[in-house]
Amino acid sequence: MSVHLVLIDALNLIRRIYAVQERPFLMNNELSDNTKQQVLFNTQQACVNAVKKIVEQQQPTHILAVFDSANPCWRYEIFPDYKKGRKKMPEHLANHLSSIQDELMEMNIDSLISETDEADDLIATLGVKVALKGQNVTIISTDKCFLSMLNNHINVYDYFNKRYLNEAYVLEKFNVMPEQLIDLWTLTGDNTNKIPGVPGIGQITASDLLNEYGTLTAITSAENLKASIAKKLAEHIDTIELSRKLLSLKSDIPLGFNLKDIRYQ
């Protein structure tokens, strides 16, 4: 049987929809209690409609909405400043997630929520597991971290701009191949998640290095590097190791279920 597994990065979808629904009602960055309920209702309806469109467009054989853990993930343990300063989810929206999950379940779409792992890692684990069997996976997200997973069996779809974020998109935006992205961001850092990079190395320099040497390992081992670059890398080797660990998606999380459990009826 041919499998097409669709993995929805649920909070990526919900929070972006919520922001659109909230914007017209915001006054002094606050909402009244009655308005909060209206925005939550509108958000839930828009999310349901979005998922219906995703199902119609993608025609999945299996589908799952994947949510982040409510608890800090393992990345905070090794780097307390992870995602520091990022705007938190409004409490009223966080408290409403279970209602959205219930409505998805009425559409025969289950939700996966881990106690300790981020949705990114759960999606990576599921996606790799299915792709290694030669089956197809589509990740619904605008999160750039999934671009590093792109291959013949794994696609990333941006629902809001109605386009696939493919190899051509990665080359145009980052000037490297998808499999080089983790190395690129290890060098440049990832400001969105407050992951540090090597000071003084920006995207142009990092992509030029990767296009010349292929991998970060080859760059750090090269004997013909420009002296200033070699010095920066040598001085920040610990940062490089930490950042690469933070950026790398886990693909070996024990899941406790199999594909037949999330078959779409």
C-alpha cells in the first residue's frame, strides 16, 4: 500500500491563524474577556477550515497534528537561553488548545503531544521513519528547521502561501543544499531561537564556505582556510558543538504507536 503521511505542525498553524484573527481587535495590545472568546471561536473555526483544505489538497492516507510539550524541552536543559525573548502564547489560547484538538478528533485527526520533546523532533522522528521505508511524507509548516529534512520522500508545504518549500527554494534563500542547512545555521546561528553562531560569520560567508568544502567537518579540518576564518572557528569550537546539537532534530524518539493507528478514515 502506498502511504502519504501528512504531519501538521499544529502550533505553527494555530498561532499564525490566531494572530490574524486577533489583529483587528487589538487595542493597546489587550483584549477584553468577551473579545477573547470571540477571537478563540474565530480561530477554532479558521483552524478547522484550514485542516479541511489541507486534507483536500494533500489527500493523506495517514495524518497527525503534532503539538509541542507544555513543559520545557531538552534544549532548555543544555541551553537555558533557548528561545529567550520569544513572545509566549497567550494563556487563553493555550487553555483553548484542547478544544481545537477535540474538534480535530471529530474529523478523525488525532493529536500527538509529548511530555518532553518539541513538535519538531516528533515530526522528524515520524517523517524519517516513514521515508526510510520509501513512503511519502508532507510536513505542513512554515518553520525553516524542516527544510533540512527535504529529500525524495519528504516535502514541506507552506499552507499560508500555498507553496512547497523545495530544494529550489532553499538554494534561492540560503545558497546551499537542504542537507547543508544545519551546518549553515551552526555557523551563522539562528536568531529566531536565540541559538548562537560563530561571531563574524554571516550567511554569505557560511554558504561560500559550504559550497567550497561541502560540510562543516571539512571546513574545520581544512588546512587552507583564510587565517581570520580559522581563528574564529578555533575560538568558538564549543559554541559550534552546542549550536549543532540544538539545531539537529531528533529522529529516534520512541513513539508507542504505528501507522495503522493514525490511518485517515
